[in-house]
Amino acid sequence: MKLGIMQPYFIPYIGYWQLMNAVDKYIVYDDVNFIKGGWINRNRILVNGEPKYFNIPMLGASPHKLINEVEVNHNEKLKNKNMRVIEGAYQKAPYYNEVKDLLEKIMNGEQKSISDFILNSFKIINEYLEIDTELILSSTLNKDCSLKGQDKVLSICELLGATEYYNAIGGQELYSFEEFKKHGIDLKFLETGKIEYKQFHNEFQSNLSIIDVMMFNSKDKVKEFLNQYTLIEE
């Protein structure tokens, strides 16, 4: 069984979805501390040819809270403002209408915690892209929370019976092929390939939210992009 684990990020770049799509079970790591200034509540979209941040409004965000303890601000004016930003940025994109409908479903979600809100966004986009990976909140697992880093990941792998563990390429310094092998688990790192597409008439801006990818590409093309990666193995 192939397993992936990542913190919940708000409508992240395509590499995140490649990892989710490549595994059988995907752990949304929601019972670790919230990181301010990271990707949990924001991502980047294309506004007038330049990358700009697009945010989930929050209540009481703090690095002293777990991710699943941070709440979403469901203020209607802020929701409408976010949708107007999307409209202004992408209303002339070829797949605007389909993607706008997805985003409205996401932004109208009534989940209290940011982790549940993001989990719901994953389910909505996964259904559109026909990704059938099982999603599990880490807070629902009966695991040893005293463990940290690699040891905690290994314990989750063993708990769920994983034979392969996939991680984003940026985690290479955090995990040891040898340690995973000792536990009978093959460690693999996913490196996203070169993905480019036409974004209006501007110079291509890479690694934006998958919102951007879906706005400019058909569902079938995005599904092709999901498989454009290399696996780094020992």
C-alpha cells in the first residue's frame, strides 16, 4: 500500500495533487502546529500576469494552536471579495465557468476548522479530477503523538500497513532510505516535471495554485499533468 502524508494546504500547486494521486491513502496532517506565513491558508494565483496571494480568512490563527484548532472566518463579505478576485483574474480564461463552480462550492463550505475546510476542498477537486485516493485526517488515527519527525511518519506507515511511502522532493533531507528499509518500507520522493501552458499572453508563471492550472487547461489535460513527475528511489 502506497502512503503519502502532508499538511493541509489551501488549493496548492499541482505537485501536491500529483503526490495525492500517486498513493492509495493520503494523510492530511492536521494535528501539528499551525505555521503562520506558510501555505496552510493561502496560495498564489495569476493577477494581471503576476503571482498574487489568495487567502482563506481565519479566526484566532496562532503558531501555538494545532492546525485543526484554527477556525475559518465565514464572513459573507470576505467570501464575496475572494470570488470577485477570482472573477477579475480569470473570467476570460477558457475553463473559468467550470472552475468557478468548484471554487464557489469550496468557499461556501461551512466547516469550522481550517483543516476540515481544506479537506472538503480536496474532496471537491478530487471528484472533478477523478482522483480516488482515500483521504484521512491524522487527528483521527490512534497513534503515538509523542513521536516527532521521521519516527512519527514511520509509526503512521506501520499503523496503516504501508509498504511504500511517498514524499515531496523537498523532504529529502528529512528522511532516510535506510531507516525506512529497516521497517520494510520503500521510501520514494516525487519530483514534479516541467509543466507549462498558455496563461493569456503573459510570460509563464510556474507553481501557482492548481486553480490556475484548471482555469487554462481541460480536465483531461490536467489529468495528464498529474502523471508528469519522476520518482526518486534509492
